[in-house]
Amino acid sequence: MRAARYHHYGGPEVVHFEEVDKPAVPDDGVLVRVRASSINPADWHTMNGTPLLARPTWGMRAPKDPRLGIDFAGTVEGVGPSVKQLRVGDEVFGGGSGAYAEYVAVPESKSVVLKPANVSFEEAAAVPVAAVTALQGLRDHGHVTAGQKVLINGASGGVGTYAVQIAKSFGAQVTGVCSTQNVEMVRSIGADRVVDYKKDDFTTGSERYDLLLDIAGSRSWSDMRRVLKPDATYVIVGGQKGGPLLGPLTHTIGVRMATMRVSQRLVLFFIAKLNREDMLVLKELLESGKVKSVIDRRYKLDEISDALGYVLDGHARGKVVVTV
Ligand SMILES: NC(=O)c1ccc[n+]([C@@H]2O[C@H](COP(=O)([O-])OP(=O)(O)OC[C@H]3O[C@@H](n4cnc5c(N)ncnc54)[C@H](OP(=O)(O)O)[C@@H]3O)[C@@H](O)[C@H]2O)c1
């Protein structure tokens, strides 16, 4: 099969295609013919080998694992002997290692579930990492409840477009922060209020929030705290690129230093965990139409370097999808 591989850290140019063996069908898993995948900032972090802090895991001088890509949607082509629920021919979506390829193998118990019939492979492939992050950020770390005022800083990207819709599905009143070109889109996916950060400073307004999901990491704690209620929760999902050593963690460290004694509940770092239960929650949200994927651009698998380069610029409008 054809698969994207990288053997050196660097920019999108280090990714190329190789003819490799199809992954074996796992005893406890399935082999999926990939029809679509999508790009996440995590892909370019591993490609680039930054933050350097993560190199002991990824490989100090060169990547230990040459595969790239996590999100996929496709058709089950092989089923292991211990698999209980999935069958050959099922249309599925989920997360696995090496999804920028024609085939990916995943354990059934991990994060692969049936694709809802009302969404395309492309719309399904956009979901896993970004939407699971939004769900876990709001529900598990933010403890979102109906009626709360929720501010989403970075509402127009991959995580943000799902976060706006998932927060609405919990009954929250949602304010999204994005740039001018995305204001209408963020409103169209359900935000009650949208602040254009190019024109207005959301940290100087009179509104106070119960929960702030900080995806963009674009403002200091002293700015952010102005719009938080005393008992609010502040959850950091991501940050600006930062330096090579710490990358987006620079923002987390800056906030940590400034918040030794504050009344708000702070979640300064979490890594979303793909799992079957949350994929089933998202499947239901997609089936009910409460959540839809916003797709910015589509690239072919051969154009993966261009797709990674586009997301690297940091202004994707929803998700960037790769068709296989
Ligand atoms: N903790 C985790 O487990 C986890 C999981 C996934 C992602 N992340 C992190 O979350 C962040 C976002 O991921 P993503 O997939 O959503 O990325 P993305 O699709 O590339 O979206 C980035 C968004 O950031 C917005 N943005 C840039 N500067 C901004 C600013 N100053 N104010 C407000 N918004 C701004 C952009 O909107 P405009 O074009 O409108 O400026 C763009 O829509 C990344 O740092 C990523 O590493 C963390």
C-alpha cells in the first residue's frame, strides 16, 4: 500500500510516500481501507519534533515511528478472530497510528466505531481528535452545565468549531472568539455571540463567564481573569506555537506562574484521550445533527505536505481533510 512516511524531523517537505506492506489484521482489531483522514496540529508537532521536550518519547535525533496521521474514516476490510462487533464492509471512523495511508489497523476496543449513515467519510474523518478534545475539555475538565456562560477562545479552528456545537448541546450560552473572516461561520454553527478579535478586545467587555475554554492561548492570565467569574473554570487546550523547547506549553507555564493564589478552578494542561465511549457520544451528536463538521479544504493523499503546511499556518477554518 502507499503510505506517508517521515524519517527526519522538519517541515512538511520531510513527508514522502513509500510502498509498504499493508498492516496485518490484529487478532483483536480491524484493518480499515482508509477513505479520508484529517490534519491535526499534533501531526505537525510530531513531524517537526517540537516541542523538544517530547523527543525522549518520539525519538531524540530522528522519529522512532515513521508513520503519521491519526484520524480516519473508511471501510472494514479485515476482522481479527476476537472481534465481537465490527464486520467486513462496515463503514467506520476513529483514531489510529499511521492514518495517512491506504490502510490502517486498529484494536476494536480502542477508538473505532460505526460511521453515522448521515455523514460522509470526509465529515467523519474530521471528527476524532478535534471533537474528542472539545468534548473532554468542556465536559471532563470544564464540567460544563446548562445555562452556563462559556467563552471559547479560538472558536473557528478544528477544536473550536466542535467546541461551540458541543457546548450548545450541553445547553450553555456560548461566546466564540475568532477573526473577522470567520465571524459568520462561528455564528452559523450556533454561537450566541461572536467576538472578532481583530476588532474588539473580549477581555475588556462587561460580560463575565463561568467557563473559558482557551484553545488559542493568545492572551495572558491577567487579561483573561478580567472576564472570569470568581468561581469560574479556566481550561487550556492549546497555545500559540512558542519556542522549540516548550512549544505551546509556554502559555501553560506563563499562566501557572501568574496563578499561585486565585479563586478560579484551573486546568492548565490535558491531553485528550481517544476512546470508544467518547467516539460513541460523538456518533450520536452527529446522528442527531447537533454537531456537524466544518470542512475548510480537501487535499488528496499525495498532497499531504501541502495540507500540513496549510494547517501549520494556524488559521484553518474548521478542519482540513485528506481524501485517500
Ligand atoms: N490538549 C489536547 O489534547 C489538544 C488536542 C488537540 C489540539 N490541541 C491544541 O489546540 C490548539 C488548536 O488546535 P486546532 O486543531 O483547533 O487548530 P487549528 O484547526 O489550526 O485552529 C487554530 C485556530 O486558532 C485560531 N486563532 C489563531 N490566533 C488566534 C487568536 N489570536 N485569537 C483567537 N483565535 C485564534 C484561528 O482562527 P482565526 O483564523 O480566526 O484567527 C484558527 O481557527 C493547538 O494548539 C493544538 O495543539 C490540544
